[in-house]
Amino acid sequence: MDAAPRPTPPRVNPLQRIWLREIGMERLWLRTPPAAATVAAPGVSVVSPPDVTIHDAAAVAPAAGAAATAIDVTALSTADVSTPPTSTAAPSMVAASAPAVSPPAETPGRSSTSAIPASILNRKGPPPRPAPKVETKEEAPPPIPVAEAVKDLNLEQLGEQVLACAACGLCKGRRHAVSGQGAQPTRWLVVGEAPGEQEDRQGLPFVGRSGQLLDAMLSSVGMSRERDVFITNVIKCRPPGNRNPKPEEIAACSPYLMRQIALLKPERILVLGRFAAQTLLGTDATIGSLRGRVHQLKTDEGVQIPVIVSYHPAYLLRSPSEKARAWQDLRLAASEV
């Protein structure tokens, strides 16, 4: 029995080949149909024709619009495209002929990929991740200066402000801030330098040995802490190791003292120690040159308050010989009253 004629392999022109390559069908379209797609009599071997080779575009130039034979798409979908065609005949299946599809005409000067952005065509690797959102924290408003914060406070509110104060670094090492203690209204305002160890523990001004000596000095001129005197310090927190206060610490804390003076309106101010005297009088003179005479402190209301300078009780405990001069300072303050 004569074998069925072999199907004609598809032929494409160079333009069709380029189009098939772009759509990914070049390999499937140009492949020779497998042997299973031919009709053969039982027992007759049919040799599949070799794959069609397409010459270079310069050698092959068929006329535009020429038709090409296409293989059946169903046969291609069931065949293994990676396995060469076998020589054994299969049940009959005749390949259908169809005219080749011409590629769509392109607009001159316009590429088939011109609709795709260049940023995508030229990109290498995975697409970039969107930049993470950075949360911006609002900056805290600058702290209000102490002088501005206390200008409208009464004595009770002023004491609470002192306890919560963090205007300088002394707040980090304190146990208690020491605002002041004494009679209200007051006749004398006694101003020391800074709290000591005992004052820091108890939160009260002039306690311990220095406080006992001060009470005795005041009693000698008829004054009492509970009845006539309000006692406070320039610095409201204890400096580490009882060191001398620093200028920036004095500047940060002195508005509390000035507000206390404005609220208490004392008849006299007894200043104990060099730093307290220099702060209130605005001078760098020694305590020896400041004591023994009456100074005047002018308040914001224009009132003149007499100021008497003397030694600090802690210094008198170390130098008992100076107690006589301290006694003279107390008599000067009492005579002025």
C-alpha cells in the first residue's frame, strides 16, 4: 500500500519569522509535524522530513503577502516539543493547511515596545521597593525660663515649682529641693547659699548644727524662725559634695529667690555667705569688704530693702573666732529695725 503524502512544512518569510519570535511561537510554528500527524497503512514505515531551515533574510526574499502552510495547533499542543519526531506511523491525522498570518504593519519610527515605559525596559533585577515612611517626631517646645514661669506664682505655687524644677543639672543628684521655711508675713528674710547634706535629706533649710547655731544667733536679737523670720537659699538643690555653686546654677535658680522677696516684702534681709551676698548685690567683692555696713536692694516695685551681710553659720563652726564679728552684724541688722 502506498504511503500517504508527507505534509508540507510551513514556510515563512523573514518578516513573519521576526513577528513569530516576538510572540514566542517561532519554535512551535516552524517545527516539522510529528509522524503521528501523517496517514500511513499498517506496517508501513514513514520517515519524517527534517526540520525546515530558514535562510538568512538577505538570501530568502519571498514576495510580500505570500501564503505559508500552518500546522494544526491541536497536534502541537499534544506533542512533546523537546522530543524529535519518531519514524513509527500512528493513527491517521492529516495536518490541515492554512494560510500564514502576516505580521501587523508597524508605524514607521515606532517600535513594537514603544508603549512600555523606558524605565521598565531598562530595569535590571527586581522592582524597587517603595521607600519606607519616616515618622517625624514633633520637637518639644523649649522650656520656659524660670523668671517667666514664676512671675505670677504665689508662695505655695512657687514651692511646688521648686520641687519640680529641672533648670540645671543639680536636680539629677538631689534628694529634696529646699524652697524655704518660716513666718508669713515675715520681718527678716535670711538667705543662705545652698542646702547641705542634712537639708537635702529633710527638705528644710538650715537644719543640723548650722541650723542650731542660726537659731541661737537669731534668738540673741529677739528673733524667732517660727514668728519673725523666713529662711531660704539662693540655690534650692544641694551641689554634690557641698561644692561651691557654679555661676550657671546661680543664674538658673536666683529667680526663685527674687520672687520670694517680692512676695514676702521683708523689712530686712540678712545674707549669710559670699555667694548669697554676691548674687543679691550683683558684685564680686569679698565678704570681708561687704559686711559691717548696710546695703540697699531695690525691688521691681521700686522699694528699697536694707541688706546686711554676715558669715555663714557653717563657716562660723569651722572658725569660731569669727563669731564676734557675726554678732556685730546681727546688732547692725537689729538696730536698723
